[in-house]
Amino acid sequence: MRYLIGLVLIGLAYLVFWPIPVDPEVYEPPVPPGFTGAFAENNYLDKAQLIILPNTEFGPEDIAVLPDGAIYTTSLSGTLYRIDGDQPVEVDQLGGRPLGLRAGPDGSLYIADSFRGLLRWSGPGTMETLVSEIDGAPVIYANNLDVAQDGTVYFSNSSDRFDPETMGGTKPTSVMAIWEQSPTGYVARYTPDGTAEKIAEGFVYTNGIALSPGEDFLLIAETGRARVHKLWLTGPNAGKQEVLLDNLPGYPDNIKAQGDGTYWMAFASPRVPAERLMPYPFLRKVIWRLGPKVRPAPIHRGMLVQFDGDGTILRTLQDPEGRLGITTAGQIVGDQFYVMTLDSPWFGRMPVADLP
């Protein structure tokens, strides 16, 4: 009996005192709206064809179309692919963990790399680092970006607390950042003269960003709070920030400007039931100590929405069965709609004619 009591006490001590990397903050999330109204459930993504990456690669997070019309994506291992028909073709080995991709007006591919910062690629063997630190502090979690016509690059840094290169990768560190709720994410601006500066801070896991067609505002997805912000860049409201979409039914990921004043945004997961524990930091610590099997995790249920600059939801595409996995981005290219994924060995593609 004494031995059993000792084991129980050791177990309790572990659950209460064992050091962990997360230090949860109190957060009172609004009740999720669920899949109703503009987000009503559908299965439109069932029509998507799955395009498999070669060599058992996986993780085509984003897509970019260069001025010459070439379409590119990357993989978890840092392989760069050109999407050519039904067979992605390997173009270069970039290394790191590329996430966001955008074409620049100079014909280069700009990359938000979660391990290395902001990068630029102009052809095989030409990779260069543009930003690896700001104000003397390393950029440890570059995530998404957009490029203005004058070459200015806006990019998000998801967290200043959790480094995906040293803490298990982007998926586990995203869970850590959202579970902790520390507002250390930010958005930065890199100008062609080499200057890099933060322009917006205080986000819980900053993710997708996109410029308006007139480049007068920037949209910012705050994954950890299930909302999208609008940051005015020019005009009488320059510097002002407002919430454009709030209390979304899922956690927003990449935002892709379509060029016509509308945007496609993917949801990495529906809101998880564990959000009910957000007001209780102590319980969240205990759950983290119990191990990966009981910690919160993304739910495989694909979803993308199209909306305009005023926040009006125009279309919702869903994959209730989770066939696509964790959806991260959507974009129309020509007569095809592409759906990118975080950790699947494929991405989705379907004719624009099949969109609702």
C-alpha cells in the first residue's frame, strides 16, 4: 500500500510540476458558430483530383505562379516542384521548410521559410536569404508573405516563442503556440533597399497575409484567435488595424489574393473542442504533461472560403471526410482551382467550372 501511495504521489507531482515548454495564458474564446449560414456544410471538394508528389514526398503547403506562367510548390523536405500536368517535376533542392510562396515583379520566387526566414529564388542554385533577423532578434517562424509591385515584401512570423526547426516541426509548434495563446506573432515588411521592420504585432500565431489589389491594405490571418485582420497601409487610415472576420468556424491558414478584389483562404482545422479549456491555464498544463495522445490536434476536415475586402463570404468549399487532410491554401490558376495541404502526399486540383 505504501508503494502504491508513493506511485500516486509521484504521478501527481509529475502532472503538477514537471517542466514543459508551454506556459498557457488565460483566454475566453467565443462559442464557435459551427458549419451554418455562409459556412453551411457541403462536399464540393469531393470533385478535386489528387495530384501526388513524387518520391513519397509530402507537405505541399502553398502555390505560386511566376510571371512566365510556371506554377510552383514545395515539400516538407524543401524540394521545389514545378506543377506540370499531372506530374510535379523536381526543379531544385531548397532545404529548410518552405511554407508561403509568392512571385515577385522581378520574376523571382519569394519564400517564407519557417527555418530560415525570408528567401528569394531566381533559378536552380540561386537561393539567397533576405531577412533572417529583425532588430537583432532571429526570425524563427516565417510563415506566409505577399509581394508588392515595387518589390516590397510583407511576411508573417507566427511565433517568437516556438522554433519549428528545433522543436519538432511546424505542425507541433503551431499546436504549442495556439495552446499557449501567447501573442508573440507579428507581420514585418522588407523593402528593396534591404530594410526590414515589424509593422504589426501581438498576434496569436500569425499566418496567411495578402495585399489588396490597390495595395492600400493588408489582410492578416490570426490562426490562434480564428479571425482575420485588415491593416491599412496607405490613405487616411494608414496604420489603423481592424478585425475583418471574427469567430470563424475554423483556424485560418494561408490567404491568396485572386487579383479581382477577392481572396481564397483555407482553414487548417475546424475549431477543436479543447478550446473550452482555454480559460484554465493550469488544466492546459496538466493535459500537455499527459502526452501527445491527449493534447489538442488539428482535425482533418478540408475547408476553404472565398471572401471580398469587406469581409463578405462569397463561397465555401468543404471536404467533410478529410480526404485532402489539412488544407492550407487555395488559388485559381487559369481554368483550374488548386487546394494545397500541410502534411498530405498530394494536393487537390479541380476545374473552375466545377466550383459552385
